[in-house]
Amino acid sequence: MDHLLAAALAEARRGLAEGGIPIGAVLAVDGEIIGRGRNRRVQRGSAILPAEIDCLQNAGRLSASTYRRAVLYTTLSPCDLCGGAALLYKIPRIVIGENRTFCGPEDYLRQRGVQLDVRDNAQCRELLEAFIAARSHIWHEDIGICGTHTTELTLLRADELVYWAVGSM
């Protein structure tokens, strides 16, 4: 694992130690970290503070040219909100620790020109899998379950289980 993904994993572990969901992210420009974040939805009682958004907020206001040189490292495939932020700021590349536990809108990001580098890192996956096994109610409330190559999307929200077929992803 390279040092930038390792830094994102360290953020995920920090989030877990705080009682949150272990997902972490870093933003790097020219190989140097300029922002760090972790999923803080539980810790802050926030509806909109996943790791990548926390990371972008912590990086502060940046120029458009800086974002175009940036790489976002995240331990988990980004959700729609985080993928949308990458598109909004024209971040050209996202390094994803793993996408088996949850797979966000990766095809859409690729269609929009974002280069995705999925590492399928066992440490990233095992950390989140252990969290889900121990605190599934928080995971289900937060994001649900979606495999990378599934034809059925399962959303779990506040103890309500909803299934629907979405076709081939």
C-alpha cells in the first residue's frame, strides 16, 4: 500500500476510534497531502459529512488549477455525494481502497472522465467488514449494502429494508 492510501486508512482508523464509521480520505497534490478527513456523520450527528467531504473541507478553499492536479484517496468507493464533489471540483483521479463492501457511482464517474484506480486493499475492506459485523445498525442506517457486480441493490435505512432490481451495473 502506498503512503497516501495508508494515510487515508489511518484517518479511517481515527474515525473508528472516535466511534464513527471507519472510512478515511486524503487529498494530495503532486504527492503531498493537502487535506485529510474521515466519515464524521456519527460523531457530529451530520447528514452530510462523509470522509471525502470532510477531507475537502479540511483542505480549505483551493484554486481550480489545484483541484485539477489533485488526487483523492479514499478507503471506500465514494458515494453519490462524494463523487459529485469530485466532479464539481474537477478532481481528475480517485484512488479507491476497496469497492466490494460498497460500490458508488463508479461507472458514472468514469463516463465523466474521472480516472478510478481501485486497489482492492484487504486492510481497507477488513476494517469496514469488522465494523459492519460489530455495528451493522449504524452501517445500515448510514449507507446500506451494494456489491460491485450485483443486479440487485439493497438499501437499508432506519430498520426499513427496501429491495429493487437495478439491472446490470
